[in-house]
Amino acid sequence: MTKSGLEIPTDSKCEIIPRKQHDISRQAISENALKVLYRLNKQGYQAYLVGGCVRDLLLGKKPKDFDITTNATPEQVQKAFRNCRLVGRRFRLAHIMFGKEIIEVATFRGDHSNLNSEITNTKLTKIDSNMSKRSQSGMLLRDNVYGTIEEDAMRRDFTINGLYYSVKDFTIRDYCHGIDDLKNGLIRLIGDPETRYREDPVRMLRAIRFAAKLNMTIESNTAAPIKSLASLLKNIPSARLFDEAIKLFQSGHGLPTYHLLRKYHLFFILFPTLQRSFNYQQRSNKADISYAEQIIEQALKNTDYRIANYKRVNPAYLFAVMLWYPLAERTREIIMESGLTYHDAFDLAMNDILKEQCSVIAIPKRLTSTMCDIWRLQLRFSKRSLKRVTSIFEHPKFRAAYDLLELRASIEKGELLELAKWWDEYQHCGLDQRLKMVKQITQNDSKYQSMNKTRNKSKSFRSRNKGKKTE
């Protein structure tokens, strides 16, 4: 029996991989994570590295963060570390702060059927609602039932994330054949897939993300219920889906993730606004694919390239690109319905598109504000008087807006291609050349307007004369 009151029994099903049979070295583990593990062990608690960090270390990748699981309760962890704070309501967690690095510590999860059944019915209901609570669809609303390491392993989502590393003897504990699935490149849920997806529908997105990130295959039984249960994602808070969307598209594997989301009917659950902009005709060649599909694929390809080369990416830009064609379509609809000018209709369309999308994925205001700047600049690029060109070029979001213009031009071709080429040349030349370019385009516009006026006058004169001859 440990300090937490939880007994850790031995389990014959647990496969223990000794140090000689794996490649994990303490040198690859965060020093702060090691400090937490050593202190918990020293105070008599069980403590293990768990989840994605163990998986990534076995694959020779650098983990993004290091998570720890223990039989100490969150309150006991907090007592052991002064730099600890408790977070979460649905899952009670301890965050141990080391400057910018946060080591997340979770208590072993237990089986929900193991609640104290000897308590009276009234108290049992109260404890259930505080510790464990489900929605009618089976989704876990609260999960603070603690148990053993064996129970915790069964509560993990995927077998490859159910691996435990101990600094006591440098062994790996594998309760769910995760090592085998890691070697075979399989993403497999622990337990009944439908039940596990109903407990937390975000697991469907995680299956997609891991398959794309690790270049693995989703195991057939794990994949089977996804399409039919996709609508369960509508029950997930929009703020949580925003976090998941960032992980899906800005982790360096956005394009394969997008293809898998389309394959398993999850993409339009996240982006219902885009469904109207995609076409479904037979794709015999690239020309059969809608502009919206083409621009998303190219934007995700570019984003993956930037991340691979350690360049910064802005989620506001990606969302602006993805929603550009729905915005253009909605603008045309408003003009047809109301007869408003293009600019007024465009402003209304921006509000409509953002309202619809943010009801599913809660894009923060700081990002939607940037998106609107990028969109509005698309209308201003064609207005190239000296004053306007200077104002556009000095706009803080010019570069992001130009990148969208360039993407649109590569897809739509025609006059847009010439416009993008002009702005590319403008931003890469000196001041004198810029003045010449603006002067030349202004003269050309004046000639064009003069020709139009002459043409219109000629048409009007011919029309009047034709009427007189008839008389």
C-alpha cells in the first residue's frame, strides 16, 4: 500500500521491456521531467513517463512535452512541489512549472464501475457527479476516478500511447501490445472503439492526427465507426475544437491530415462553411477540382513546408485562405438578394462567414481581426494610385494578404496573375522604380478610362442619330 492508499498489483499481461531491449536514454528526457520523477519516487509514489513522449522517444523523435502519471493524487503532488498548480475540472491535473516548461502530472485513472458502492444512494449520486459524469450520448463530462496503473493503461486512448517508462529500473511497461503496434505502424484504440469515441469524440481527430503525423495506418476496427459517429463532434465545445484544429493543421502534417479528414467525413463537421464551395463531380483532372479545394491543398502544402524549415506560421492566415471562397460566394449571394454595393455586401458576408465558422471552431478575436484585414486588402490591391499603393504596402498585414493574392492568382490565372506579378515586382524594387511603376499604371488607367468615355459617347451619339433617322 502506498501513500495514496492505492495498491499496485502485479499483472501477468504486462510486458516489461528491459533497458537492453529499447533505445530510450535519460539524456533525451527533459531534466525537469526527471526531477519530478525522482522526487515522487523518493517520497514513495509510483511515477512513470507516459504517452506520446515515450512513443516519440522509441521512434527516435524529439518529444514536444513530457507527461507523467503517478499514484499520488493531485493534492499530494501539489504538496510535494511548491511550483505546482492544479488545473482542470473534467480531468484534474497537476502542472509543475519550470519557467516556460510545464510538466503535466496525472493521477492513475480508474474504472468508473469501481466507485464505493457501500455508500448510501444519496451520497453515491453526489460522489458520482463530482468524480465521474457522462452525457446521454456516453461522453465523459468528468473523469476524476483514480485507480491502479493497470486500470490507467486500459483508460488510455491508443495502444501506442499506453507505454510507461520508469526511471527506477529504466524499463518500459506495455499493457496493451503498444510496442507491437508501433513496430507495425498501426493506430489502434484500447477497448471497444464505439464506446471510446462516445466517451470522447475528439479521439476520432486524434486518430487522424497520429496517423498523419507518424505515417501510420488506422487499424480497421478503430476506423470502422468514425464516419457514422462523426456528428458527435458537434457536442464538443468550440474552444476545444479550435485547439484541436491548430494541432491538426499546424503541426507539420496538415496536407495528409486534411486528406484523412476528408476520407473519414470529419472535415465538413469542422468546416461546414466550406461544404458549399466544394464540388463532387468526377475528378478526371485538376480542372475538375473547385477553387476552394485547390487553394486549401496548396496552402496546407506551403504551411507544412514552412514548419519543416522552422519558419513561423500564422493560424489567422490559414483560416483566411480556407474561408476565402465561401466569403466570395456569400458576397455574391448578398448582392443578388439585396442589390448592395460590393464593398457593403463584402462586409456583411465577412460577418456571416465568421459567425457560422466560429460557432463550430471558436477562432479568437485576435485572429478573426487579422483575417478581416487580409480579406479587405484583397479588394484594395487593384486600386493602385500612389497614395493607396503606399498605404497598402505599409499595412501590417500586407505580406499575409499578398500571399493570399498570389495563391488566388496561381489558381484563377488571368488578370489576377498580372496583378500579383505587379505587386511582387513592386515590393522587391527600389523607391524610384516603385514611383515609375505607379505612374505607369496610373497613366494606363487614365487612358483606359478615357477610351471608355469616348466609346460610351460614340455609342450614345449613334443611338440618338438612329432614332432621328427612324423618325
